[in-house]
Amino acid sequence: MRTLFYVPIIHTSADMGSLAKAIEERGIAGFGKEFWAEHESTVLGFWDTVVKYFAGVDVADFRIYQDGMIVDDAAGQHIVDEGFKAGSRNYELVAMLLKRGAMLVKTEDLNLVKAERDNLLKITNAKSLPSKLLAYVKYRLTKNMLLKKRDEYIVRQIEKTLPADGTGILFIGAYHNARAMFSGEMKIIEVKDIGKVREYQELLPFHAKNKKYFAELADYLLSEIRCTK
């Protein structure tokens, strides 16, 4: 049976490319500099636990699937290297796994990824409040449809490219629902609980009203990973 390590992730600002500055500024403006720094520290700590976990896994011949990865081979390696240089913990880990014998596989469709990114750019680049609100409404109306199409493509790619009895690792944003789309012939290992990672992000804007539970979720993100193959 094929095995897939499913890693629900939280993107850092370094993962967002040209959107990074706008996201950072919006985070500081919305939450305050001190809390935003705490949040970023939690996210980096989360990545520390993932890196530590895979340091103990023999990944030779593993297939690596990464959300947003629209190419593989030399072009994919270039994207990984550039992300690593930009400070992405996600791409830092992927680079380490590739050096240890894993193989990067094209995971997503260019047109679908570009469509979602273009919608986000329209929000951040809007020059007036009305145009920003209009761009946001359009983004919300298409977000779920695009996410579903991306997930369907990701699942097809993995089921097509992961060899019989092979093992893969999928790094994917926690808001994706690809987990439920795989056939029963794929053994899925959740490296972190998808629900809890997603809840942390959903509660972020409301952390002040849910301090205790939000702190519990943050502690979970920082906790040691114990799942086994």
C-alpha cells in the first residue's frame, strides 16, 4: 500500500513572495506588533517540530509534494532554493529532504494557482477602499471553488505519480480539504492534526476572546510530533 505523510501547514510571510510585505503590515496593523511577533514565533516553532520529526525519517526515494509547486526537476529545485534563500522554513525543509534522497514532484496546476494569487494581488494592490472591498468580495466568491479544484488536481497528481508501495510527503495549507479526497488505497498519516492547525488560524482574529483555547492550540502546534509509519 502507498503511504502519504500529510503535513497541514501554516505559511510564514517568507512563503508569500510579493504578498509578504502586505501580509506583515496587515498583521501588525490588525493585532499589534507584540502579538504579531508572538504569532510568528509560534509558527516558526511549529516548523521546528516538523523539521525535527522528519530528521528522524529515512526519506530516500520519497516523493515530495508541495502546495503551490507547479513544476519539478531543475525548475522546481530553483523555486525551492529561492524560497529557502528568502527565509521560508517550508522550503528549507524541502531542500533538506531533497538532499537526503527525496524527489520533488509537480503538485499543482499553474492556471489554478495563478488565478488564486491574482485574486489576492487585486486586494493588496487596490488603491481605494471601494476597489479593495470589491476585490475582496470577488475573492470570497471564487475562493472555495478554486480551492476545491486545486485539491482535486493535487490528489490526482499524487495518485498518478506515487509508485506502488511508495511513500510521499504532502505539505499543504490547513484550509485545503485534499485529505478527504484520497482513495482507500492510500494510507494517510497526519503529521499534525488538520483540525487543530486550522482552528489556530481561524481563531487568530478572535484570540483576545478565546485566550485559553487559543493558547492550548498554540501549545499543540509547538508540541513534539509522535506519529509513526
